[in-house]
Amino acid sequence: ADYLDNGNNKMAIQQADKLLKKHKDLHCAKVLKAIGLQRTGKQDEAYALAQEVAALEPTDDNSLQALTILYREMHRPELVTKLYEAAVKKVPNSEEYHSHLFMAYARVGEYKKMQQAGMALYKIVPKNPYYFWSVMSLIMQSISAQDENLSKTMFLPLAERMVEKMVKEDKIEAEAEVELYYMILERLEKYKEALDVVRGKLGEKLTSELQSRENKCMAMYKKLHRWPECNALARRLLLKNSDDWQFYITYFDSVFQLIDESWTPPAEEEHSLEGEVHCSIEQAVSFIEERITEESKSSRPLRGPYLAKLELIRRLRHRGCNDEYKLGDPEELMFQYFKKFGDKPCCFTDLKVFVDLLPPSQYTKFIRQLLDVIPLAAAAENEVALPGDIKALQQHLCVVQLSRLLGIYHAMEKKQKLAVVRELMLRYRHGLEFGKSCLKTELQFSDYYCLLAVHLLLDLWLEGEEAAVWQCLTLLEEGLSHSPSNAQFKLLLIRIYCRLGAFEPVSELYSSLDAKHIQHDTIGYLLTRYAGSLGHYAAASQSCNFALRFFHSNQKDTSEYIIQAYKYGAFEKIPEFIAFRNRLNSSLHFAQVRTERMLLDLLLEANISTSLEESIKSMSLSPEEDDIPWKDLRDNRDLTVLFSWDPKDRDISEEHRKLSLEEETLWLRIRSLTLRLVSGLPTLGHTMQPKNSEKTAENGVSSKIDTIRALLQQLEVAVDSGKKFLEQKIQYPVLGPPPTRMAGFFSNGSCQCQTSLFYLVSDIYELDTNGLEDSAEIQERIGNSFKSLVERLTDLFNKCKGDLIEVRDGTLKTHPNLLENLVFFVETISIALWVSSYCDSVLRPFKSNLQKKKKKKKESSVAMPPVFTHFLDYVTELQTLTSNVIDHIKGLEIILTALKLEELSFKDTLLLQEEKKFTKTVQGKVQSSYHHSVQEIGELLKKRLDTIKKLKI
């Protein structure tokens, strides 16, 4: 066992063998040997050994534990349940084995059996947790039941009765048990009863979370629409802590609900269960004013009361009331807020919510007013006034962010924008002085200046200023050199490099972000969207692996979390874990990565290192199966991961999100159908059957071609939907979701090529079943398909021609679309070759039959059917075309190597000396990345060329 722990698996196997020589039936040694075999990649032997021991139904703890470890490593948790079922039969009173059995069921989500196992445990050892395990398993049955009715009439009422029994017998001990009772009542929509539990004696046990009781009461009051109680409770909690924002929201919601219902407090008795109720705007206004007066006496400044005042003004305006004037002028209030909190980084995000209270005509005046109160000092007459300490710097930064948000920078001319960029960079570099003592992992105080400058330059680039994008990269690389942990710099660099078609620097940037766990799903799209499409095949494989490793381990990990939740009685977390797992399983990104990964593997290996058939078999792909949950796809991408200070009308909107999801789904459908069509090719394998025999229908091949024809119909539909979608000509914000590759796929002709290739498959199949006699029409059709395919592929190649990087007026311009077209060309030619090898497998037997006939008849001139010459010409032309593309790529490599970037004269002499070195780095990175892409594409095409040469019948 020590050897296994140290990872020395071979020694472990040897030691186990020694032991087994002496003691032939030592179960545990056998299992430990199996673990060693499993870890050295001998899965089959390991499984055989394990089953040998399991068949003996061991009951010693060591063997059971070892087998559990082994099955877990094999990803076969269902075998653990069988193991402990047998053990429990032999040792029926073992608390330990029963609880292991329960946990084994929990791993595979067998809720009914969990319920039974929990009760069996409680009978052996009457401990409360076991009883409640059983209750929780009932709730899980109700959650997983497809039939809502069943869960409300059977599972939940049964769970409720089980808990009530314990309540009556006064056996409730722990907080978790009360939580569970509350959870059942809430799911049964018995809100009144749930409220009584929380407010009653049982509720006293709810102590682990702050305000746990109050929050639960509040939730129930809201469900029951008991606004007086909501209001009184919120009011009471705000008196305790006037900085708790959620209670301000509830307080305002309930005040306005009561006003709308014209509620009046009863004359005699209490206002409500929770005490005094406010039910008029006057009361609300004076309540907020009192909170502000209180705040001025508190030892530390609180933001809540001041923001609550702005929130109330906003709500009153929204309702068209004139009472807002009693509260003061929003502009003045925001100014006062800035004076109090301007040196805190949160000041900007606090005010951002309320800027729409300002009239646009007041924007510039408001900004000037804020600038006037910041202590800035200029060294000389015409120089920029700079902050003297971090506080002043934070205040100034807040104003700059507000200026961007209010659209003041957007309205400027190009010259003014460039001047602002200069000023921001000057302030950025000056601010670095305050951060000299910062650790490498800390951000510099002035980083946002640099980011804002880059945002301004991005505006200029989108307006057609080509040089601006290089300056963006230069400034970001400079920023990163001073603040190596700044994720915003890295994310923005990733986006811009990708837009320019350079993927190489991105891999390193992304891995330095050190994305953890769920981030592979939320920001993984930044990587996987571009890796393959820019020709970095190796990096694409790796980035898909990162993501897939996370998604696959999620399955295993979630089971462990659920088991821990049972052990520690954190019952309310269990449904959350399950929902989390489901959300990840139906993740859009997961489906995309799976599909693209398989297409990529086929592209790199099928018919090169292994046959297409073997590749598809190893992925267990079949054309009939579709494992994508189309109806439940969840878009888990974080589209706001990049900071943006844009005004609402320029920022990413809900509409953009919806459209992006629609586009991603359409593209995924096209890719998934393409993959399934390719996976159907080997299933059409040539079967020697006499023409029109009865058997073809039985042996399943004819149904295979039906599958392919059906998929082809679906592909046509998907392509049509995609084209319709693109007609809307949607422009996402520059930092919004990246568009898919769909537009390029249609415009460069890859789509038409690939579809006609699959139609060709159908024709060849027809030729195969009808034989060569009387098939002149099919043969001609196939011949025409070959001709038009060559034309289309040549067109596609023409769309790849041109310089990838060119120097224009001293500025670099990249053409990523040419690179994307080249990648599509490689993919399309690969599909063409897979289809050709299918043609080859059909035509070869025909040819050998003809030759046999020729020998029999001893005639020299048995006419060769035209389909053979068509095919030969086609293959020859494919070979020539591919050779031409390879030569073109060699040419691109030479140009890229020879491109001397240093000699570029920068018209914009504003570049400082230190910036110049970063510019050189940036351009070097882009050049090297393009070179790398072209090399990888060239290498792959050479391998494909070799497979064409094997196709001569």
C-alpha cells in the first residue's frame, strides 16, 4: 500500500505478487495489485482481478475499502453498491457497512434505495441523522420525479409526516433537522406552517447563520404577500444595521405595495406581528432622513443610508410622484456622496446605478464640479495637475470612470481622444510611484487609467484608425509588466490578439490567469473559440482538454460534495449541488468543446495515423446518437468578465446575449451534424450482396444510408436557419460576445462544398447497390459532382490567397479572415478525402470483378465504365490542388519570415521610448503566431497529400 501511495505502481504489483505466492487467497493483496494494474493502464486485467475478489463477497474492511478506491478510479461507482449490498447481507448489524451502502447509493443517485438504507440504519442504531437521511432521500425523489403531481402528493407529504412524527415525540435535536422541515413545507407551498415553525420553539435552533430566522420569516411573508410584516421586519432590522442594502429594498417594496393597497393600520391592536408599519411616502422619507442623521454620529461612515435616499428618489420618479423634491436634488446628493466616499474604489459602482437621475445637459457641469474638489497640484503652468496621494488618485479615477460612463469621451473628436489617451497614460505612469511597495500579486493603484486609455484607443480603431489597435496592445503589455496579476489586462490582451488572428500569445496569457474550476465553463470560450479556427491545432487540443477535464471531473466531484452534505447535515445544499451538476452537464460550452474536440481529432488523425473507422470507434461515435441536450442548453458564459465603462446604449444588452446564444446554438447544430455525417461514412462499408437481394434491408446497411440522408436534410435546415440569422447583420459590442465562425463558413464556400460532399456519398451508395450495369445516369451525375467539387475547392483556395500581414503607410494590418479560410480549406479537403476513400472502397471491388471477367473472356477491350475515369481525374485534380496550396503556404512562410517589422516608421511620434520596446514585442508576437499557424496548417496538409496518393484505384 505504501508503494501505491508514493505512486510506485510497478513495485506495488511485485510486492502483491510475492504475498500472493505465500497466501494464495489474500483478498486484499489481489485488490491492491489490481489498483497497481489500473494505474499502469492495464484496465482489463485490473477489472478481471477485482471481479474475482468481488465474486467471493468479502466482508473484511481492507478488501472493501481497497475495492471502493479501485472502482472509483475506474469510474464505476455502481459496482461499489453491489459490493456493500453483499456485505450487509452477511453482516446485517454492521452500522459501518450500512452507512457505506447508503453513501454508495448517494454516489449513483439511487434515492429510493437511499431512503430504505437510511431507515435500515436507523433500526440498527436509532440516531437522528440516519432518520433524516431517509427523509432527505424522499425530498430528492420528489425533486428528481418527472411528474410534479407525484412529488406533491406522495413524496413530500410522506417526508412531512416523518418529520412531524419526530416533532410530536420531541426528538428534534439539530438545526439541520429544523432546516429540513422548513424545506419540506416550503416545497409543499405551506408557507403559513413554515412561518409558524420558524417563529416557534423549533426556530430557536436556527443559529448558525446571521439573521437566519429573520431571513426565513421575510421569505415567507413575501410568499404570503403579508406586506405589513415585511415592512415592519425590514424597518426593525434597518434600525439594528442601517447598512444592510437588501432590507432597504424590501422596505421600499413593501411601502409602495401598502400604498397601492391603501392599507391603514388597525386602531386598537398592534400594526402587525412584527411591530410598527410605515405605509406612506412621508413616513418613508423621514425614516431615511433619520438613518442619515444617525449615520453622521456613527464611528465609521456607512454608505447605505445615502444610497437609500437616491434609490427612493428613483422610485418616486418612476411612479411620477412629486414628493421627490422633499429629498433634495440628485446631482447635489451625488456630489455630497462623492465628497464623502470618492476615495473608495466602490464609489464609481455605487453611483453608476443612479447616473440616469442626471439630465444629460448637466453631465459636463457635474464632472467639472467633482473635479474641483479633488486636491491636484501642477508642477508648472502648462503641466497636468497630478494627485499627491492615493486618496486623491482614487477620487480622480472615479471621475474619469464617470466621464466615460456619461459618454463624454465618446463625443470627442479624434484629436481630443488622443490627447486624453496621453493624459491618462501620464497619470498612469505617475500613479505607479504610489505602488512601489506593492507585491507582484497586487494591482497597481493606477491600473484603471491604463485600461481606460485602451478603451479610448479601441473606439478609434473601430472608427477605422488602424494604428490604434497596436497602441492598445503596447499599453496593455506595458501595464502587465508593472502589474503582472491584473486579470483585466490579460483578458483584454486575449480579446485583441484573437481579433487580430494571433493565437500564440493567448495560450500563455490564459494559463497565467490560472482559471479555476467553474471558470473553465464561464470564460473558457475566450480560448476555445479561436484556437482551432486560427490554425493552432496543438493548442486547440490542449484547450479543449482543459475544459473537458473539468466537465468530466464535475460528475465525480459533485457526488463527493453530496456525500459530505449528508455527513454534516447540510441538507439544503444537496439540491443546489444537483442543480449545479445539471447546469454544467447541459452547458453550451461543454457541448461545443466535445463536438469541436472530436472534429479536431478526426482532422489530425483520421486516415493519417489511424483509419477513419478506428478513430470513430475510439470516440464511440455513431450517426444515430445525439448527446446534446438541445432543449436544456445553458449559456454559462460570463460575457461581462471584461470591465466596461460604456454608457447603456453602447454596452452589452440582454438582446445581445439572446442573439449570441441563438447564433452559438445554430453553429453548434451545424458542427454536430457534420460530425455525425462523417461518423456515418465507415458504417456504409462495402457489403458484397447480389443486386436487389432481400438481405440488404435486413443487415442494416440500407437503414444506415437512410440515417445519413436524414442527417443531410437536418443539415440543410440548420444551414438555412444560419443564413437567415446572419441576414440580420448583428454587430456585438467590441468587448461583447465574439461572433461564431458561421459567417466565414458560408461566405468562403466551405458550407456548399461540405454539403455537396455528403450528397455525393448518397449517390455513390446508390451506385454500389445498383451495380454498374444500366447506371449511366448515376455515373454521369457522380462525374458532374466531382467536377463541380474541384471547382468549388479551387474557389475556396482562391479566397485564402493574399498577404496575412501587410504594411500599409507605416502601419501593420493583419488579415485573420484569410487564416480562418485556410483552416476551413484544410477541414473541407479532409472531408473530401474521407468521402473519396469511401468511393475508393466501392469502386475497387467493381474494378477487380471487371478484370476477372476480362480474363475469362480473354477480350482486350471490355469497356471501362466512365465512373472510373471520372474518379481518377478527380483524385489527380485534388492532388494538384493540395500541392498548390502547400506551395502557397510555403510562400506565406517565406514572406512572414522576411517581414522586417523594426523598420516601420511610426507616424505617431507620440510613442515614448519605453513604449517602443513594447510595440516591438507585440508585433513580434503577432508575426511569430502567424508563422506558427501557417506551419501547423502546412504540416497537416502534407500529411493529407500523402493520403491522396494512396487513392489511385
